[in-house]
Amino acid sequence: MQNDTPESGNSEANHLERTETSDSMGLMGNLGRRSVLLGIGAMAGGMAVSAQAKDKKDKKQTNIPDRPDGPAKDAFKNGELNGKPWVAEKQGNFDLKDQRENQLATLKMTNNLVGEKSYIVMFSRALLGPQGTGGSVLYGHMGFWTWQLQEPSKEEFPDAPEGTVAQRAMYTGMILDPQTYEPVDTIYNKYLDKNVTPVDSLFAETYLLYPKGGSNSVDRDNFIRDDPDKKKDLKPMVRWGDDIATFLDGIFQSEGPHQPRMDNSIWTSNYADVMNPDVGLVKTDYNFAGMMRAWARPWIGIGKDDDTQLLWNVKGSKMHSLDDFPSMVRDNLVAKYPDRV
């Protein structure tokens, strides 16, 4: 249940280091079986291979796909989700100190436990923060996630532990003027002192949510990479008055020039509705904030040698029907991309 851009929400590691360590050990083993002369030559070759591997790694990290449209897009055909909807084994009266029931409560707040689609509809605002000088407002934004929790098939996810949930996620977004909040063809970048042409946000991805806690971003190794067999900390839940809120972190773990890259979302629902097994679809208020390098959105016009950061903040709501969408979202975004709901 991620949020990256709002567009992320959870958290973890990169496989590159393990791959390169294994390659280096193979080289050292070969050296031990050769003559000194050949060994020196092999060592030189090994150093070259190591340098090439590091360069390849750096390039891969530099060009990490920011918003994938890979395998997960196959789960969406003309707006319909392929796959068996997941229905939870328990629908309410959760013990929030129990790992699985804490997870179920979180999923009821952020999605639903009855196999329906959920939409996270939002408006946001992005600020540009150059290093060592004053920042500026860059753009407004509107968008929506289309989500569904599904049972992971053995064919697609043969190693998924029993009780794992697959979250299918498709994002659709549009840039707005930061003052009028109307769709625009250009945005003024004060930092560059020029107009730039915005690009709509269209991508899809899948997450695996493990029964012991934690999750796995199927399409982005650098984002969320939890060990499914290792029990994770409980999601924090905060009560006040009639409401309950949970906090979800999205923290990119890989090294590289894209760092710092992280976000946090807050999901707030009525406590009685979350706990009531007879309430399948609960209303949820959604708030989100994130930071990233501005060059990760190429249309902004800032090069990769620039450390300027982008801060965005989101206000949204979870919905389960197109009829509940704000008219502005229906009339512009849904009208333009009707197959994404």
C-alpha cells in the first residue's frame, strides 16, 4: 500500500551488492588456481571487471525506474482487474497488538477486506527546493490510485508464503496550475526562469503484503524489499476521539544520487467502523508528504547534476465508487482516461 508520488505508502533493499560480491568471490577463486603470472593478469582483468560492474551499478542506480509500468500493467485490462479478489479471514474486532490483525485493520483502512476496488482520490501541491537558495511553488496536481487486494497466484508468485496478499495498484494523475488548480499545458519553473511542459502520471505496479508484516514492491527492487519470513514491527495506530489513524512509511533503501527519497502517509478512519465486522467499506481520510530529487521528474527540466529537491504534500480520501469522485476529477482526469477506473 505504497504511495510514491503520492504516488507511494510502506518500506526495502537492493540485490546489486549481493550479485557483485558473488562475482568478485568467483574471480578470487580462479586466481588461486592459476600461475602467478596468469594470476597477475587475471587480477588486472578482475579489477577491470569490478570497475565495470561498479560503473554498471552506478548507472543502474542513477536510472532507477521511478514509476514503473511493467508486469503489474498486465493485471489491468481496460480498467478491469485480472485475478481473484482477496477476502480477509477476519473482518473486524481486531487485536491491534497481534501482527496479522494489525495488518488486517490497516488494510481495511487503506483498502477493504471484502474484495472490492478502492480509489484513493487526491489533490496535491509540489514545492521546489534548490540547495542554498529560496524555494518556490512549482505545481498543483490531482490524481487517483485504483487498488484491489488479490490472492497471489502460485503461477505468478510461487514463493509467496501462505496468507500473502497481492495489492494491484494503478495510478493516474494530471498536473494543475498551482494557483487556479486548473489543468494546464505549461508550468512556470521559477528556479529555471522558464516554462516547462508537464506530463501526466500513468503507471501501475504490484506489492506483496506478507502475513508476518512487511511488503515487497514487485516492480521496484530499490523501494520496498522486506524478508517475508522475518516478523516486522506493528504498524503504529493512534487513537483520538472517535477516530483511529495509522502511519505508513515509504523509504527508498538503495544507495545512489536519487537519495534522499522517502515519504509518509497518514490514514484516518472511524474506529467503530474499522472494528465492526458488518461494515465492509470504511471511509478514510488520506494525507501524504514526500521528498525526492527534482530530476526524477524529467519534465521539470532539472538535470541530474542538480541537487534540487521536490517536496509534495497530498490531501485525499479513499472511495469505492466513481460517483463519489470530485466533479473536477471526473470531468478532467476520468474523462481523459476512462479505462483506468
